[in-house]
Amino acid sequence: MIRTPDQRLRVFISSTLKELGEERSRARDAVNQLHLTPILFEQGARPHSPAALYRAYLDQSHVFIGIYWQQYGWVAQDMDISGLEDEYRLAADKPRLLYIREPAPDRDPRLTKMLDQIKRDGRTSYKRFRSPSELGTLIEEDLALLLSERFEGPSLAGIRRAEVPARGASTVPAPPSRFIGRESEIRAVRELLERPATRLVTLTGLGGIGKTRLALKVAEDIQDRFPDGLAIVPLEDVSRDTLVMTAIAQSLGLQESANRSPRQNLEDYLRTREMLLVLDGFEHVMGAARDLAALLERCPRLKILVTSREVLHISGEQLFDVPPLPVPANPRLPTATIGASEATRLFLDRAQAAGGRLELDDVTAPIVAELVMRLEGLPLAIELAAARVRLMPPAAILQRLGSRLELLTGGPKDLPPRKRTLRNIIDWSYSLLDDGDKELLARLAVFVGGWTLDAVEAVCEPKGPNAVDGVSSLMDKSLVRSAGFAGDEPRFSMLDLVREFALERLADRGEVELRRNRHAEYFLSLAERGIPTPKGPSLEQTLERLTAESGNLRAAMRHFAARPAPNLAVRMAWALWDCWWLRSRLSESVAWMEGVLEAGDKLSPEERAEATYVLGASSFGLGDRERAVSNFEISQRLFREGGDRRGAALALAGVGTIAVEAGDLRRGEEMTREAWAVLQKMGDHFAAFEIAMFGLRYLLLAQGKFEEAIRLLEENVRWARDSGNRTLLTIGLINLGMAQIEAGRNVPAKVALLESLNLARELGDVSQVPWALDLFASLAVAVGDAKRGAVLLGAAESGRRSQGLEIWSSEGRRRDRTRQACLATLGKEGFASMFAEGTRMSVEDAIQLAAALP
């Protein structure tokens, strides 16, 4: 019979022989320190086969320790698995302590498979270590805990055990890469933890958002405020809720006893201590939240910082939703502005760390900005993309981002598999949902850019009494987030990366077409309810709602075009036209109507009249007179034949305005005044205002009738002010300021334009600001301040670019005259310098510069 060298409590140490020599030595020392007998395979004599030796030694051992790194070990000819795996399986009836060395960039796939199976079984948890000394400490502490828990029986009463004291404070592990940004988040979380009344702070957010790194950074910064130290407790490998208290106790070095639970031991230890516990990755052990609540209740000086994809829902919990990193507002910003973005800084740092030769300049900056914007500032996504720079330039990565879930893989091997790819991260969160939440998440994928609860009820038909419960549940699990308000209605959204995954699940359910039909019909109804009427919603409310839903409205238009349903697309365009022209979405409306009008006889005369009007008005705004007048005339005829007086008047005003622009003032005046009179008589003040602002104003200024133009505009400004329509009031004041500039009345012009800018700030609507800044530039030139004029022109251009606005052709000609005047005074280089200064200005700084004009 093969026997071990002695008959004390025996600890079998299993590992590959070649790569873990120092670790095996440290493990032996740790076992000896506790006065136990270490059993290592190479210690035995060899008159028997290796398999016979280790099986006999295992049979006589009481505890199994497995130490694994990269090698799987040798597989004998008569076996399907290595001796390493065979040893683990044979120890199934013993306590097993497993230790995994990280990082392991070249780990054998067979060992990876073995470790994954151990994790799935959930019967054995394991710990990670990075150095032999850390391994020795872990083994000594874990064995001491195991002795007190499992080996108190009389048969082993004579075995000595070392007393291992609780460790007290621990240090925050050094991160593997540089921490970038998050200054405001660090400050906010610190402030929460420093409040006397705060006991529990939970950092929530989608996987890969950076919760762990933020928690560790906050812990590092704040650890001196806790006299009794802190403990970092990774819960990644804790397989059951009931083991969370044990994991915390182990992190503190506490020994368990046979007659007290781990939670009771923790309560005894923490009752008088002022400590911080950092629990990382709580979402898969939510049943342990009750134990945390009890711990906090009985330990008044304890504070806990948790990272979790799901809210814990216990008393006193303070939530902090970790946002994505800030990204550049648009890829056309100056290089320095793009480079200051936290998302850009992270991408550059990780790309350079991966060996990529990347510098930010005027060529690469727009590409990197577009890349991090497409990745929505999600740190893990950015890091995965940055790692690819070693193989391909950012432009090539950007071209391949059609499916981000497929491209962004191959994360660090020291992370668990579910954190190495975006798909795995989202799939892990999805797997924790119940069936109702899974169904709702899939259906929410049809929304683009967010949704309201009303929209969820109509489009998704959620199970349960209402949409609130379902959306709230998905918010608790960090798959849905709050997106502010549109008016008084709360809005919600999901990251596009989550939406891409959810769309796949919707396709799996065979519901894509059904949900897209419901989505398009709902948003058509929403658009038509927003058409200005005397008893309808205010223009501000309509614009705010329609602007917030711009992604959904475009998706509905695309769906109508694809079905094809050109009649529904025309209804949508007619409902949205006021929003399009107020927001200068001219090229977009042209593209939609060109596609619709190709449908030929599928449109009714009324629908064709509406489509040609929108195409004509958009073409006029873009400076295409010939196309504009042709479509206006078709539209006018069709509206008249259908008895639509309002539509016919609008089209007539369009033809008249083009006639004025072409120099035919008599014909233009006749048509424009006729149209205005019809709308005034109908009581359609909104349409009459539109014609006064853009038709009659243009006519009167072309005729040199400045005073009459000013009186007309003042009258319309009064109507907008009295009716409380602040959007139209903003537009009216800008038009009034323009007329006063033409009349040489610079002081009243400045007053009107300043009021328009202040109104825009109050409304939170900066779409009209570039137009006003262009006019302020004209004023600056008029008073001899060409430098200020050039700066304001730059600020106006930057504002248009950041919002994706187009300039109406008539305003573009005015802007060009101001530009030429500045060039004549400053010269090419001087103008370019001042203009560039303006493009770097914030909206607020530009408004202040305009307001300071003498």
C-alpha cells in the first residue's frame, strides 16, 4: 500500500510541475506554517506509476489545493484528460481550494475549458492571484478558515491550528492601466460617501461602463477617511447568494466558527469599526442584499460601496448611475476640442498602449471623434476598438463598425470570458432577466433615440398593468436609462449597443415587422397631433416633442418608404414641415419628398399637392429657384382643385417670394399680399406669420420700404408676444432686427437681436442663435468692428455645424456680404485667425461678445 510520509492532516497540492515552481514552494510553506502536512507529487518515491501515486496520495489527503496558470499538463496515452484535471475530479469528496494565476495570455484552451466548467458547476469557488507571495497569504488564510469550519471533529482533535488574526485594512489593487477622466463622477461619489447619513452607495450601469474602475479610484482617494481601513471584495467568482458573507469575511481574514454564521462573525467584527467595504459585481447575488441590510443595521460605522448592474432595493441605498464617458459633440470640432474629450483621451491612451502609432491631428481627429461617438462613450467598447489600432488605422475600424457586437471582441485574457466582448457583457445581463423583461427589451429595440411611456404602451404592449413596471425593471438592471424630459413627459433610452443586441432578440421572436408597423403608425399619429392649430399644443411643446423624437420620426419615414407606403410618408412630411423649416432640415425633407414623388399614381391629388409643396419650399430654402417654383405651381394647382384654400395660399406665397427674388416685384407683391390676406381672413395666424416673416418682409425690403417692413414685423412680434408663442417671438425679433439693420437703425436692431438670444437661452433652443449671430456680425461691420464681426461669423458657423443646420439661401447671401466686408478690412490671414477664434467659442461666450457690441 502506498502511504503518505506522516499521519497528520494532509493537504494535497496539485499543479503542473514546470511553470509553477515558486508557487508550489510558497504553497508548501503556507501549509507547514499551519503545522499541516503538504503533499506534492514530486516528493514521492517512484516505484509505482505517476497516476497510481497521485491517486493514492489523494485518497489519504484531507484537503485539495489546485494551483493553475497557463499549462493544462500531460495527457497519458490511456487517458482522455490530463493528470491535472484527473486530480481535481478525484478530489470531489474533499474540500477544494483553487487558485488561478493572472494574467495568463497564453493559457491552454483545454485549461480554459476546465476552469469554465468548474465555474459553471458552482460547487467550488476560486481566487485569483498575481504573485507567489500573494498566493502564500491566500492559502494560509483560507486553510485557517477551513480548519475552523470543517475540522473540529474528535478524530482530528489533536491537530494544531495556527491562529490567523483578521487583516484589518487592505490596500486598493493597482489598476493594470492608467485611469482617465471621471473627475466629476469621482467627486460626486466621494461627496455621497462623505455624508454622515450615507451608509450604502450603489454604482449602477451597463457592463463595461466603468463601474469597477470608478469604485476602486474612489476607494483609493477616500481610504484615509476610514480609520479601520477598507476591504475590496470581488464577487465575480462567488457562485451563490449564501456565499457573499463568507467572501467578505475571507477578505477581512476572519475565521469562521462551527456555531456562528459568517454574517454573525462579520457583525461582531465590524460592530465598532469605521470601515469601507467595496463589493464589486453584486448583480448575480442579489439575494444577499438582505444580509447587507442587516450588516448595516448592526454596524453603525460601516459604509458600503457596491458596483452592480442592478439596483439592490434596500433601505438607505443611494444610487449613482455611472454614465458613459463624454464624447465630442460632433466630429467637425477643432482638433484641440476633440482631444480634450475623455472618450478621445481613453482611445488614444489604450491605442498607444497596444502598440498603435496614433497621434491626433487634423486628419485623425474627426475619425477618432466619429469612432468614440459611434461607441457612445462606453469605456470597454473604446478599449476594444483601441486595441485594434495595432492592426488597422482608425478609419478602417470605423468602416467596420456596422456590427459593433461582432467587431469588438478579444478583451484582456485576465478578464472573465463574459467581460471580454461586448456581446458577452450584454448577453450576461440579458440572461439575468425574467421572460417578461426579455420580451419588453426586445420590443423596445424598435425605438430610435428614446421613447415615452405612452409610446411603450402603444408599440410594445407590455405585460402587466402598465409600461411603468417593465421599464422600471429594465432601468434597475442598467439596460434602460433615463433620458430626461420632453415637456412634462419622462423619456427613456438604451445604448445603441444594447439596441443592436435587442434587435437580434426581436428577430428571434419573429416580431420585427409587427413592431415596426406599430411604431411607424404611432409616430405618424404623434406628428399629426402636433400640427399647429388654435386649440392645439403650443409651438414650443410641439417642437420640443418632435425634436426629441427625431430619431423615431426618421425611422417611421424609412419604414413607410420601405413598405412602400408613400401616402403615409406624405402625411408624415406634411405634419413635420413646420418643424423641418424651423430647424433648417431642408436637405432631409428634399430627400424624403423626392423618394415619395417617384411613387407616381400611388398618391392622391391631395397627397401630391402636399409633397410638392414641401419639396418646393425646401428647394427654395436651398437656393434652387427653378425647382422651387415648378413644385410650388404644381402644388398650388392641386390644392385649388381640391378646395384647400390654406394650401393654395401657402403655395401662392412661395411663387410670389421667388418672383420678388427674381426681380419681378410687382407680380411678387400681388401674389404675396393675396396669400397673406386669405390666411388672415381664415384666422390662420401661424401661416400668416410665416408669410409676413419670409414673404412680405423680403418684398418690402427689396422695395426699399424699410419703415413699412418694420411696422409689419413689429405688429407680428406683438401678436407672438401676446399669444405667448416664444418660438415665433424669437423668429420675429430676428426678422425685426434684420429690417432695422437694413434701415440703418443699429441700436433698435441690437435690442431686438439681444432679446431673441435671451429668449433662445430661456427656451433651451439654440437653433436660431447662428442666424442672430450672423446679424450681429453685420452690426459689428456697420460700426467699424471687423474683428468682432469675423469672430461672430465663426461662432455662427460653428453653431450651424454642431447642430447640423443649413443656411437659407437668402440669409447665406447676406452672410457672404458681411464676410467680404470683414475680408476687405482684415485681409485673408487676419480674417482666418478671427474666424477660427469664433469657431472655438461656446454659445454663451459668443452671446456675451455680441452683447458687448457698442
